[in-house]
Amino acid sequence: KAGVTQTPRYLIKTRGQQVTLSCSPISGHRSVSWYQQTPGQGLQFLFEYFSETQRNKGNFPGRFSGRQFSNSRSEMNVSTLELGDSALYLCASRDSSGANVLTFGAGSRLTVL
Amino acid sequence: SQQGEEDPQALSIQEGENATMNCSYKTSINNLQWYRQNSGRGLVHLILIRSNEREKHSGRLRVTLDTSKKSSSLLITASRAADTASYFCATGGGDKLIFGTGTRLQVFP
């Protein structure tokens, strides 16, 4: 069974640009969530999607958005990038029938210059 | 916001020694999980302990939970160099997990 796949793994952007990150969950997992990890703030919840609907959102500005497609793949977008958006963005999927154990992808490392 | 605070922040031990890390959280929980993260990679789920459990084992891992003190501990016995990683506790329901600050464990061969 393939794991959670995130693309791209690494990317460099400049301030003001926008970025889109992609996540393919484990086959059969309908729930996808996103986390931001930085040295200063640690791991912070961004949002969670289930069956194409955002069910939960963390405390991030509106520049951070996401969506989920009918095949459960998810994308997150960050517009008007700021230096502080440099982080490891982690996607996780969950089998909704079980306990809230998350399976994470390897992450997308974003550097904003 | 981070629900859990972990200590120590960093821990260095020799192979074969035991490693203990602690997590404190703020609100009532249904369960608590521990995850491991190798440098710059994704997190891997290690173990989940429910609020009505006091202790749980999985291989070389032993987790305890004290809901009266709102704290949990993770013990790794007979550590190996491959255990070098950061360890995070996490609480919360559904997909909105709230992670602790993490303990960086270094195991020297």
C-alpha cells in the first residue's frame, strides 16, 4: 500500500509569489490534514478536509487555503508569500473508521527568499 | 498553539541505555499519541494510549499516562543509534492534533 505522497519535496520562492503543494493520501483514506512545522512555532494545524469539505481550520491568515478533490487528493495554496512562511509543510491522511492516528507524508520544504 | 510541553528538549545517551521523555498537556483528553520524526522528514506514529489506560507497551516502547497530572511519558528501552530522532506527543480529536514541542533524542553508538 503506497504511503502519503507529497510534491514537490523542496521548493524555493520569493516574497510575494504564491505556491501550491500537493498531497496524495493513502488509498481509501478520505481525510486529509495539513500541518506547518517551523523551528519557532513547532507543528501547527492548518486545515483538514474530508470528502471535499473543509471540516476544520487552524489559526492561519486567509493567504493559506486548500481544497480536496473527489479522489481525496488535496492541495494547499499560500498566496503573497512572506519570509515567515518558510517551513516544512506536512500532509497526513487518516482512515476515518479508526482511531485518529495520522499517516504523514515526507513533507514539502518551502524556502521563501 | 501547542497543547503539550515536552521535556527534556534534548537528550543524549549511549546505545543500550534507556531514554525517557515526558509530555504535559493542558486540557482533558480522550487519548494521547506519540510520534517520531527523523530529521526533516514526516512523522511516524508510534503508539496511542487512551484516557482510561495507565500504561501501554509496544516492543521497546512503554508509555504511561496520568490524567490527574495531565502528563505522559515515553520510555525507549535499550536504545539504538537508529532511535535518534525527535519525539512528539499529540492530543486532540479527529484530524486536528495538537503537538507538543518535542524532545530531540541523540543515541551515540
